[in-house]
Amino acid sequence: MRLLAAGLACCLMAACAKSPTVAPPPPSTAVQPTAAMEANRRAEASLRRGELDSAAHSYREALRLSLAVEDANGIAANAVNLSIVYQRQGNYTEARAALAPLLERATLAHAPAHRAQAALRRAVLDLEQGRAAEAAEWAGRAAAWCGDPCALAGAIRNVQGQLALQAGRLDEAGAAARSALAASRASAETAEIANAQRLLGMVALAAGDGATAINALNEALVIDRELGISRRIALDLIGLGRASMLRGERDAARTYFARALEVSTADRDAAGAGAARTLLDTLKGQK
């Protein structure tokens, strides 16, 4: 049971941390300078290579250039992307500060959708650091700013569901996951469909239902492979390993954890590799 509890916390927090993906720069409200576009391209290329310091540098430059011409769309995209990179570096202070142009010191009339996305990012950051009350507040702001219909509805409901799961409110978490799944399917948000399926798997694990967890996590894994999101693939594999443990299938669990370790190592994800290695070591230590 300790292994399962530890795995639940690991998967919950990691899934929250990685739920938003780096957004491509949207069309500008002005003619975006070539320099800002080039900085974006450099950042994306660095991110693909796993060079987070270089990606952060380029996103900072792109944000500076967007601020210099009051390009609201460019400011929004680069602020959010910079926050995501800082989060992946484990620098939460800077991840929050990157969102200030959209939240604390906003001087432009940013579209509500921009502010909703920034608020959702704040919710994710707070949730990963165990600040449940703050995360719930920011998720609520995201929902209010997003309006109806809301393009971020699936993502917001996924975060709210993970908050409920963390608090042990399984019925509420399951309802939020199903709501997120329906909203994400309606808007064809494939990444959030996978997040909702993973959340359903985590809820099933917490309820002791290994079979349902395996079905939901396999659905998430298929999508995450198609999207090529390594960190989420590793989360799915860890969840499947835990579900196998719950069913007494130790060999299958060992295989899933080993695959998660291999994926995380190849992705240069030290935290993910460490989590998978700990689960493997714990499994070896059990009789």
C-alpha cells in the first residue's frame, strides 16, 4: 500500500505539472517583428533538444520584443511558454513571475482567453507545490475569465479534478474527469482527452479498481504516444505499473516501471526517471 500511495502522489503532481503544453505563437495583433518570430523558433528548437536554459533565454527575448510593440497575442503566448519552461526547470518563482504581464501588472486589455490561460497556469503551479487553496482559486478565475463556451474547459476541469483527487474526494474527482473528457472531445483537444483518461485511471487506482484503471490509462497511453509527449507516456506507464501491482501482477508492474524509466531517461527527465527507479527498487525490496 505504501508503494501505491507514493505512486499516486507522484503521478498526481507530475500530471498536473505537465498538463499544459507549450503553445505555438498565435497570430499577432500587430505585425510581429521578425526578431520576435526568430526568438520563438529558437526557443522551440531548444525545447525539442531538451536545452531548457537556452529555451528560457529565447522565450525571454521573444517576450521582451512582444512587450516592446504591445503585441498582446505575442505577450500572452511567450509569457505562458516561458512559465512552462521555468516550471520544467523547477523554478516556480520565475514561472509565476513570467505570467505577471497577463495578471499582476497587466497594462493591456488582454483578451479574457489570455488571462484565463495564465490563471490556469497559476493553478497548475500552485497544485504542483501543494497549494491547494490557491490552485482552486486560480482555477476558478480561469473558468470565470474563459466564459461560455470555453476552449479551456477540459483543462480547467482536469485541474479541478486533480484537486479533488488530492483531497480524497473521489466522487467529485471522477465527475470532474468525465466532464473534462466530454468537453475535450467536443473541442477535439486531444491532449486534454488523454489527461482526463489519466485522471480517471488515477481515481480508479485510489478506489482500488485496478481493471478500470488499466483501461483508462491504456487509452491515455495511446494518445500520448500519438502526440509524442514523453513525460506523459512515462506517467501512463507508471500508472499502469501501479494498477498491475494492485492486481498482484508483479512481473507486468516491473515491466511498466522499467519502460517508464527508459522513456524518462531518454527524455532527460530526472524527476520522472527518479520516480520510476524508486518504484522499481521498492518492488525489488518486497517479497
